[in-house]
Amino acid sequence: DRPEPPRALRLWEASGTWLGLQWEPGFDGGLEQHFLLRAEGPGAPPPPAALVTSGFSLTLGGLRPDTPYDVTVTARNARGESAPARLRAVTSGTEMGAGPR
């Protein structure tokens, strides 16, 4: 089957140009799964979608400072794609935080 949506999507840290995100995987449908992250902000060009092939966290970079982003994470396997997990996150107005990991 197709995988279930990721659960517990959360922001672990933010700076002026990146968002650090974590999530828990849903059931993988019995197949290897990967995660696709996308971010969209008003008046901001979307950064390229990011594919996570291992682990359950990612730092999305190339964002605009002090901008709200709608982030979606979907799980993918050989049978298809899950419904998205959604989160609204805002970059800070300054470069702060420990930096991308």
C-alpha cells in the first residue's frame, strides 16, 4: 500500500534563512519510504523541494527572513505518495540559531 502521512511535524529551530524540521514516520506500507518536503511563502520564490532518504529531520535553507512558510511533508514509496503533513513556520528576522545540521 501507499505510506501513511508523517506524524508530529514540528519546527525544532529557525533562523532568518532556514527552518529545521522534524517528524515521525507513519506506516511505510511495507515498502521502503522517503520523504518529500516543500515550503511556500507569500511573495517568496519557493526553495527546491527536498527529498529525505534516511532519517526524520531536515533543514530547509534558501528562505527569506521574517517570512511565514507553509511546509508540507509527504511520504513516498513504490506504490505512491501519502497525504501531506502540514505546518506553518516563520523564519526569524535575523540570522540566529546554531545553523543547519
